Amino acid sequence: MNVTGHTRRPASIRDVATAAGVSYQTVSRVINGHPSVRPSTRERVLAAIDELGFRRNATALALASGRSRAVTVLTANTTHYGYASILQGIEEAARAASYAVGIGVLESADDAAVAAEVQRAADAGGGLIVIAYDPAGVRALGAVPAGLPVVGVVETPASPPAGESPWVWADDREAAYQATRHLLALGHETVHYVAIPSSTRRTSARTSGWRQALKEAGAPEPRPVQGSWGPAGGHAAGLKLARDPSVTAILCGNDDLALGVLRALHEAGRPVPGEVSVAGFDDAPHSAFLTPSLTTVRLDFTGLGRAAFGLLHRALEESAPVAPHPVSVPELVVRESSGPPPAGH
């Protein structure tokens, strides 16, 4: 606020141009790193920017570059831990690059509804990130018009994708493999699995990792119990498994399912880990504070979101090719909910 009591307006690009004695087009070229500006002129403009406290904004950058500095994220869910953490990572990385982020919610997997949402995102300009962890997201990723910069956040592919596939993923197959091997190494004869829904295929990457670990150990392969995304699905699956006295180890497709399984085992009078060991997936924030604290596998979903934006940013700013690659290396986090099987098993 100045001496008259009025709030001073932010400096504009034209204020910087006046202070530096150049045109506002020259200021724009300096801001965007254009090579055709003399070093002495560049220094004069930068000094004026510092003196006036000029700050770039997304609108000014878009006008200067002729590009929309915005991305739209298409997702069917904004609240589940993995989805929400990916969105957080995208937003953090976009904000650091002076990009705006919009979110388009895929309320239905119906082809027409998906196509309409993709078209709205395309009409908004800029680039597109699709979280393809469910049928709606997978269909949206496949419906993106040719020529629109896009990055897909996908499940671990069943086989290496084509080199031009603009995908990133966390290696959840390896994560499930590690968690299952941990439980088997404690002495359990086998590990039962409560599965989350798969986006595109009957057998998800997490199911494949669990199955591979059992096969390598020569352990029996129980039929997976199909859960949902949340604790209620885990609770229903846990009640079913608790009735079987041969069940001593359970891997859950995410930590919310594990929360429901723990409650079901408690209600059934089967202590954890005294009678049954439980492992989750994702290392959601509440996992360390359950009783018992939850053994799980940590995946860096926030980092995955940052990486997705980073790939898209390079495509938008540098026209760089976007190649598929895994981003997150899983980390087994051993806590109180896993231990050896009870005597006699």
C-alpha cells in the first residue's frame, strides 16, 4: 500500500518495457528466453523486472508464446488415494511451471459420455493427462484426437508398449510380487488375495505379481476374492476369509481394503498377526496408524503425477517425443500386521 492509502497495482509487462526503454515485445522475448535479444538488453529488462517486482502469469505467457499454458486432467475419481495423489503431483508440477490445471470428471464409461468429455478437454486447449485406472479412463485415453498432446497414467502394461505410447506407470506388478514373497518368507503356506477392480483386463498387474510369487515358491494358488476400492469391500471379503481356519496370510489390493479386512478379522476373533497376517498396498497415510500398523507396499503416486506432467510439459514446450516408461519403484514397508503363521500351520 502506498502513502495515499491505495493498494499499488501489480507491475505490467508495459511497465517493465517503459522502465527498460524497450518495447513490450522485447520484454516478452526476454521472458520466454528468445535467443534474438542482445545480452545488454536482456540484462536491462531483467533488472527492470526485479526492480518492479514483475511476476509472470499464465495469461501473459499464453499471449506471448501463442500457446495455452494449461492442462486438463481426465479422471473417473478424485478421492481414492492413488487418484488424489496423482492429481496432487500434477498440480504441484504444473504450478511450478506456471501452468493452470483443469479437471474433467468421467462420470460414465459410456462411449458417448467419454467422447463428449474428451472433446470438452480438447476444446479447452493445451495438453491432456488421462488417469486410466478404470474402464472410463482407458476409453478416454483411446478417444483422444490425433495431434493433441497427451500423457496417460496407466496400470503396469502386460507387455512392453509401443515406443510412441505416451504412458507412465508405477510398477505395481513388482510391488505385489514383493509383498507376497515377504509373507511366504515368514512361513505361510500360501497367501490369499483380495483384489481391486482392474481397468482393462481380467487379471490386473497386482494379481499377476501375486500369482508369480506363489508360482515361484510352489505355493497353492487360492482363488482371488474380488473386492472393490473401499473398506466396505474389504470387510465383506475379510468376513468370508475369516471363516476358513486355513487362511493365515492375506494380501489386499489397496490399504482401504486392508482396513476392512482388519475389522472383519477382529470381529471374527482372529488376531492379527497372531493368527492371520495382513498386508496392504499403496502406503496410504493412515496405514502407519492402524492397530496393528499395516505392512504395505509404498508407491509414489505423487511422483507419478509429477512425472506425467513433466512428460507433457516437454511435449508442449519443446515438441519432444513422449516415450512410455515406469516411474515409481515399489518399496516394501514392514510393520506390525505381518508375522509368522501360528504353530501347527
